[in-house]
Amino acid sequence: MSEVMVLGAGMVGVATALALQAAGRSVLLIDRGEPGRETSYGNAGIIQAEAVEPYALPRDLGALLSIALRRDNAVSYHLDALPSHMGVLWRYFRASAPGRHREISQVYAALVQRSTADHAPLIAAAVAEALIRRDGLRTAARAEAPFAAQVADAERLARDYGVAISVMDGEALAAAEPGLRLRFAGAIHWHDAWACSDPGALVGAYADLFRARGGTVDTGDAMTLEQAGAGWRLGQHSAQDVVVALGPWSPVLLRRFGYHIPMLRKRGYHRHFTGGASLNVPMMDTSIATVLAPMRAGLRVLTGAELARPNAAATPRQLARSEAGAREILDLGTPLEAQPWVGNRPCMPDMLPLVGAAPRHRGLWFHFGHGHQGFTLGPTTAALLAEEMVGGRQPMSALSPSRLAV
Ligand SMILES: Cc1cc2nc3c(=O)[nH]c(=O)nc-3n(C[C@H](O)[C@H](O)[C@H](O)COP(=O)(O)OP(=O)(O)OC[C@H]3O[C@@H](n4cnc5c(N)ncnc54)[C@H](O)[C@@H]3O)c2cc1C
């Protein structure tokens, strides 16, 4: 019998297994598939130490109208999904009020700003340096007015949080990225971010490290979890404690134990392109709300958020707009996959992950809801969870699951 079972081997679950193992626990990591093949595979691979403020829901009428009319490629939705999302959207809207968002950002900044330091020893021990670049991320704007607004906001973040930025004009960006064929108004270079050229492979390397240090990884269906005496059982495995790190699937399991988790699953799409031009550094083209991330497999083109019912068919409309927009700025080449990848960002309405003890079950721990930055934050919140599970003290009460009264 292991002391702890960790359910889910995405970035969050694998990092949890490593942190608990480092704290002296015997850990079993369970996934229905190979580690790092779901959301932690399909993201932009950016370890976002610059993302000090989580994405708020816009509150001004113009921006909301632009979303409603699907003018803005950043957000899309299925009409039939809206009724089931209203409650959680309302909570998200309230948490996005400027004062509340500022408070949340204080917590968020403290997490993301230590993220690269928390990844660094794992990258080294997992011999994964070849996957990592430490030369930042750029956000670029095509027109002067939005660029000026973005510069003002970046300068605010630099002032308030110490985020390292450089402002580049169109000429400097063209010199740094010779593959671009369109002249941008300019770009902000965010120096604190690191980029991974194969996010799934990094999670796989972390899982191999966990195994090499004596941990066990097995396959199993988390939905068969049951209480057994003072502990927990899943198939032939049992443990004193169990950590739910199932990313966007966590609420489905927890409903069986009476928890109603208000998660907003923001869908995103990606597709790789090969045979054309690429970029030296990942770049978000803000005019089409599209991230272009150079990966080992090709240039990964990624979209913003789509609200859909959990099992609704993929509707890659945003990706079509992203692809058309990307073709305006560089020679994109040809798509690698026949069908785009689709996955869900597991977002909590107050933009903070749930990290800590389940409110009503002994030995049950929550570790999910990392939204737009779970690839970044996995090792950081894993260290906090291990501190609570081993040390008995919740280091950051703002992350406690009991705050949501689930
Ligand atoms: C388009 C897009 C771009 C993104 N870009 C970035 C970025 O650049 N930087 C960043 O930090 N974050 C980014 N994110 C967010 C990030 O990818 C997620 O927050 C993160 O991957 C969540 O990790 P996780 O381990 O919680 O979930 P997952 O990686 O989804 O892991 C959950 C695991 O649970 C397993 N599982 C599910 N059901 C069962 C079951 N019944 N039994 C057993 N196992 C099960 C799955 O197989 C999976 O391995 C992006 C997300 C998207 C969609």
C-alpha cells in the first residue's frame, strides 16, 4: 500500500508526485493513459513567470458586446452551452471587478513569479534542458492604438510587480524575427518567461524522473475511486491519502463524493504547421488573439477560449481565423495534423487553483483548476500542497478549497 495515490498525470499530477516523493512519502501516480498526453501536451509550452495577473472577464460593455457578436477572436461560444455556464460566468464576472482582481493578482503573482525557480531543478534532474529556452515571449500588435494601450499596461506591470519587459518598435521586431512578412506597430518582449518546445515531453521527462527516484506510475480509471475504511481504494491499489489532479476532469469525479465544483472549461485548439517560416521566440499576435509557438514538431498555432458543452463536437472556427491571420504575417507552410487538437483550460471562477484538503473527506486532497497557467504552476502549487499534507499547515489560505463552499 502506498501512502498517497495521485490521480492524473498531467503537469499538475506529475509535479505533485515528485513533491510528495521529495517530502518522503511513498507515492503511486495513476492516469488512464501515458503522462502528459492531455491538456499538458496541447498548450503553448510557456512557463509564464510574467503572467502576474490572471485573465479577468472583461467588464465593459464594448468588450462584452464584441464577445457576444464573436467579433473578437479571443473568445467564442456555443449558444446551447451558455445556460449551463451562467452561474459560473456570474461568479467570474464578480471576481473580475477591479478591486477583487487586484487582490487575486497579489496571490497569483506570488505563485507565477517563483514558477521558473520551481521548474529549474526538475528540468536539470530530468535532463530536459534541450526542451527549454530562456529567452522570453513577445506580444505583438499590428496597429498603433492597441499597441500604445498594451505598452501602457506592460509598463504598469513592470512598475507594480517588477516584471522584466522591453518595448520593441516594428523595425526591431522585424530584425528579431526575419520570418515575419508584415510590419507590426511593435511588440513587448517579456523576458521572465521560458518556452518549452514539447510540453508533453517535459511532463514525460518529469514522470521518468519520478520513476527513477523510486515512484510507481500505473494506469487506472480514476472514476472507480472509493473510500475504504480510513483510506482510499482504486482497483487493486489502496492508500491513506488521495490527490485529485485530473485537471478539467476533476469535477466529474468529485461530484460522486458530493462536491459541485464551479469550473469553467475554456476550450482551446492548436495545430502544427511545417515547411514554412518559423519564429525564434513564441509570439502572441494580439490582433488575432493567436499564439504562435515554435515547437519541435513545427510551428504550433493556438487559439483563445471557447465555451462549449463538455462533449460537444469540435468547432475550430477560431483556429480557422488564427490560421488565416497567421498566413498574413508569415509563410505558414502546411498543417501537420489532419484534425486540430482540442483541450480545456480548467479555470476556477476566482482565477485561483484549488490546492488543499477537501472540505468534508479525510485523506482527500484537491489539486486542480490552474486555468491558463497550469503548465507554469504545476511544480509551484505541488510544493505548497506537499507542505500542507506533510507539515499540516496550509501555506496560502487563498488557495484553500473551502473558500468556494463546494
Ligand atoms: C490552448 C491552450 C494553451 C495553453 N497554454 C499554456 C501555456 O503556455 N502555459 C501554461 O502554463 N499553461 C497553458 N495552458 C493551460 C495548461 O495547459 C493547463 O492549465 C494544464 O495543462 C493543466 O494541467 P493538469 O495536470 O491540471 O491537467 P491535464 O494535463 O489535463 O492532466 C489531467 C490528467 O488526468 C487524466 N485523466 C482524466 N480522466 C481520467 C480518469 N478517469 N482516470 C485516470 N486519469 C484521468 C488525463 O489523462 C490527464 O493526463 C494552455 C491550455 C490550452 C488549452
